Amino acid sequence: MPRIDAAMNKIGPTASRGGKGSKDDDKNLRLGLDRDDDKTQKILLRAKKRMDRCIQAESENRKNGLDDLRFKTGEGQWPADVAAQRNFDKRPCLTINKLPTFINQIVNDFRQNRPAINYSPMGDKGHVEVAKFYKGYVRAIERDSFADIAYDTGFESAVSIGWGYWRPVTEYKSPESFDQVIRVRRVRNAFSIYLDDKIQEPDGSDAKFGFVTEDWTRQDFEDQWPDADPMAWSTFGIGDTYKSWVSQDTIRVAEYFEIEHEERTLVQLSNGHTGWKDELAEEIKSLIDAGIYTIENERKSKVPHVKWYKMTAVDILEERDWPGKWVPLPKVVGNEVDIEGKVRLSGIIRSAKSPQLMYNYMRTLAVEVISGQPKAPWVVAEGQIAGHEVSWKTAHTRNHAYLQYRPVALGGTPVPPPQRQPLPGPTQGIVQESQQAAQDMQAVTGLRFDGTLQERVYDESGRALRELRERGDIGSFHYIDNHARTLRFTGEIYMDLIQKIHDTPQLVTILGDDDQEERVMIDPDQPVAFRRIRGQDGRQIKSFNPKIGEYQVTVTIGPSYATKRIEAAESIMDFVRALPPAIAPQVMPLIMDVLAKNLDWPGGDEIARRLATLVPPEALAQDMQDMPPQAKAMVQSLQKQLQQMGQERVLLMQQLTDQNAERAIKQDKIDKDFEAKLLAIVQKAEASFTKEIGAELKGLAEGVNQLREILTNPDGEVTDGQ
């Protein structure tokens, strides 16, 4: 008999189907509840009926999905009777599980190119800065929640069995805080969630209810809810309908979401305001009564509200309002087929079972054929191994350095030495069928490249490798595309929760595309969607009112920011290598800081900042398109001042140059006057000196003449005057 599991649960017989023993189930539930209000009883009855409906609608998918998971792990890859018979006969029964390789190819490709949630403004009230805030805040939520684990688990489940989930939740920031934060949790067991069986959207965005089930031990249940009666079902005689809720050792506790609708009046005033009539301020109502404002349009509208309950089959343990407007159970699907209104979900395992079974059988058969053959025998002529029998008998178990034999002649002709006869091996048909089974697995999974095969891709060009990968992605890209659709719905849930849980001003952290943190203010009371305010430290910070404006959620698929940095660095290096030598010296200083920033090495940012100081200022001019008007005016004013200062500097330099030229002319004139006066003084001195010397020389000459006359006239008398 096959083993019974939760996926095989069916709805028990009820009175409407003529079932015996379930006739009074609903009556027992109503009478057994120790509650006074009928509303609670109706909630329990409605939840039970919906749970039973989901179990019935999903029973086939769950049975097949559970079989797929076991097949994925290698269980059930041989029919039970065949495996039992082969084990009894002591024949090999090998399982060479190739399926995880195909699954990992899709999942790991998804991990390398993760879809990302983006927001863009819509209408006249949407602001581009608020859209950036939403994106940065969601990135922070995903980082703090380790959302990649939740997304990967849901995606791998969809690839394997056809569906998966993750859970956006809200929780208090700390036990001492009233501030709530948004988190996303993984759903490890996709069978624990039951979503509305009437949904039409693949992401479950139109679900009206949903369950998240969990089995508690009796002791843990009593510790958590000591006032609840864990034996209520036996006391009130609950029948087959509740088999999925109770067992001997555990109690099933379910989180139950359901959407209720509240009728409200929507009004449009003459001043353009549109909102709920019961939320109009008193001063606005007085202006309407005074006739200053008038109600231009008015209509009734049903507003959805989500209620959350934690319950057993017979008791509501906890309840509260869920702040969002959707059932927060995003669903990602693999392959979805609707056959006569019955939806069938599957992953890549479902179609690959037969080729995998065939591959296991053929590989086992090949091993069985080879192992069943005897050791390769030696062909020996009679008398050739006489005297050496021992070494020849152990030749198949020992590595002898040589084997001796006796030469033997037959009819005078020497007989050839002993020879080993080759084994036939597996038949060609077995080998071909094994290869065909492997090709069939590629065909049914949509994956061309089998990671278990050593294909020669290392000698192919980059373009050829990209085309090879694209061809491999074509057959499996719908899994990633389905995940992107569910992620888009998740982004809408995030945006809705952000608007609901932040009802007081609060500082939060957002992340940029480069994972740089930024502290911003969420102020739901400010009159504009975006503005800049001064923080406690005196610095300006951004302030947002996420409730103003409409925003569209989109999802982009591509490599992560870190991967883009590496690709950018490689592209810049290729660009640098392609630069002509004549202009390379002029271009390199302009891009070296960008190259250093994108290189994945320690200290790259510091090197980029230092290199940026060498870049000309005009090359660092930034686009002011997204700057506030006040900042633009300030920057433009400073630019004008700098321009004026530059002009004044040029004028002063010209004046200084003129003054220096005039000073040089005056200095030259002074130098020349000095030289002329000095020359005149020298000339005068020379003339006076020459005159005095001439008089002295004349007197000396006369004295010499007189002395000469005396010497030439010795008889002459010397007078007194001589």
C-alpha cells in the first residue's frame, strides 16, 4: 500500500454528498464553541469550508508535486515492484540522478541575474524623488530581511514542482517600540499554504482568502495558548472533515487571511480634492455648508479590508486587521495549464521523469552486462605454461613484472605466445539508448547545455558563448519571467504597506543602487510629496510623504550592481586600449577616477577620490536636473559670482601689468639721468685734473730749463733769486 501523506487529503463525506457520520459536523462546531457572538462562529465555519475547498481543488497538484520532490531527491526513480524484484534477485538497481543539475542551471542563472523592483511616478502628483525613495526603501527591506533566501526558495520550488511562495510580513522594530517594519520571510514548505482556488492571476493578486498552516506539538500549543482547549475536536465529536486539522501528536494552527469590503462614500469637491466623505476635515465641511466649496461628484465604493486570524479547527486564538489591501501570499508558478477549468501546475521534473527512468535503466543494464562477463581469459597452447602455473593463475589479481611460458611447436611450427581475449562489453544499442535518454532530458526540460557533459566551450568565442547561453535560456526563461510577475505584485504590497504602517514621522534608512546608505524622513503629515529639511545634526535630509501621488511598479531583470561594476571596468579597459596614442594622454586623466571606482579592489574608492582631484573642474560639472529650485538658484548665483571674480581678476592683472610697464619706463629714465650726471661729473673732474697737472708740468719744465742753463754756463754767477 502506498504511504499516506498530507498531500493526499480529501474532503470527508458530508451530508450534502450523502456521507454517513458527517451529517452533524457543522452543528457540532456551532454548539461546541464557547463563544457568544455569531460572527465568530460564521468566521470559523467559513474558514473551514474554504480550507476543505482548497484541499479538494489542489489535491491532484499536491500529490504530483510531492512525488516530484521525492523524485528530485532520487526516491522513486525505480518503480517499487521493479526495485523489489531486482533487490530480491541481487541485481543492480542504480540511480544516476541528473535532475538536480538541470534544476540548478535554471536556479543559478536566476541568482546571477536577479530581478529588481523599480518604481516610476504617475500622474501630476507623483514625484521622481519619491519613486527613488520607494526603490531605496524596498532595497533596505530586502537587505534586512535576507529576501534573497525567500525569493530563491520560492523560485526553486516553482521550478521543481510548479509553484512556490514567500511572505511579506509586518512586525515591531523591537519589544520596546511601537514602530513597525516590513520584512519578507521564506516559505520553505510550499504545501503549507492554501490560496483561494478561484484565483485567475498567476501571482495570486486576486485572492480573496488564504491559509498558512503549521503543526504545533500539544505541549507548545498549551504553553502558547493556555486558555485554548486542545481536545475540543474529540469532545464535540468532529468527524472526517477535520482530519486535516488534528492528529494524535500535533494540532494544526492556521493563519487565515480574508478580504472584507466596507461601503464608503467617495466625493470630489469643486477645489479638485478627491477623498472619502467621512475623512473630510471639519473646516472643509463648514466651507461646504457655507457654499464656498461644493461636492461635484459623489459615489458609493466598496473598500477592501484584510482581516487576519490565527485559529484551530474550532477556536480563534488571535485576530487583528492586516494593514494592506491584498492577501499577502505572493505565488510564483512554473508551468500552468488550465484543462476544463482544472489548473495543473508542474515544474521541469514532471516531464523529465520518463527520460530519467530510462537513463537509470540503461546505465544499470550496461553495468549489469559488463559485471556479468567473466574476466578476460588467456588463450594458451597446451604445455606453454607448464612449470609456471602459479604466476599465470594470479595474473588477473597481481601485477607481475613478466610472465614466462614454454615455447611450443605444432607440426614443426612455433605456436604464438599466450594472448588475452578482449571482452565484448555492452552492446551498441545500450550505449545509444543511454545517449538518447540524456538527449530526451534536455528536450523536455528546455535546456540545451547539460552541465554533466564536458562540451568544448573553452575554445569558443565570447559571442558564441553568449548565443549558446541564449539558446539555453529560451526553453526555461518563462520561469524567470513568472517570478518577475510575482515580484511586481510583491512590490505593490511593499508600497501599500509603506503607506499604511508609517502614520507618524520616522527616520528610516534607504539603499542606493551602489548599496550606499542614506537616512531620510518619512512624514505622512507634510503637504508635499518631497522636500528637504534640516536634521538634528544641522545637515539637510530628504523628507517624503509616500501617501501623495501614484506610482507604478516595474521589474527589471539583469546582473547585480557588483556585476555591472566589473563589466564596466572591463569595458573601460577595452576602451582605453582602443584609444589612439595621439589622444590617449588627454583622455586618460578624464576617466581614470571612474575606472578606479569600478575596479573591484580594496581602496578603489579612495584612489578614485584622489584621481578626481586631477580632473579639470569643467569635466566634473554635474547635471542639476534633479536638484531642488533653491539649490539650483544657489549654485547658479555662486557660478555668477565666480565668473565675475574671474573677470575682475583678469582686469586687475591687466592693470598690474600696465603699472609694471610704467614703473619700468620711469626706472629706465632715472637710470639714464643718473648715468649722464655721473658721466658729467667724471668729465669735469678729468678736465680740472688735467688743467692742474698741466700747470704743474709747465712749472716743472721751466725749472728744468733753468737748471739746464746753469749747468751749461759754469762761469755764471748764481744770483740770490736763482
